Amino acid sequence: MRLGTRWTAGTVPPAAVPAALHAQLAAVEALLPGESPRPSWTLTFLEGRPIAELDTGVTVSLTASGDVIVGHADDPLS
């Protein structure tokens, strides 16, 4: 079992966050308004693959083939 974690947007992701997600997480954070408090990310694992979800509903995940996908928690599953 892999445990998730939480961290504040704009800070260095914890070691549990796969490096493959870091660039896309930073790209999403660059689009956030500069207001405070900053939203937080929550890292979970589904079928062994990481999914980072921002409090705003934006998700950054890793597919089985290793692609990084940005979506939204409200997106229909395909």
C-alpha cells in the first residue's frame, strides 16, 4: 500500500511525489493567482498510479504508459 500526502502549491513537492509529475505541477501552479492562502495538492494512488489533485479540482496524473495528463476532478471518465 502506498500512502498519499498533502502540500501547499508553490512549495517543493514531497519525496513521495514522482519526479515525472513535477514539471506539470509547476506549470499548473504558474497559472494560479498570487492570492493567499495558496491551495493545497493531495497525492493519492489509484491502481498504483499517482494522482495529484489541487483543491481547485485540477488533477495531474500519470497513465499506465507513463504519460502525464492534466484534467479536472469533474471530467467524465473515458
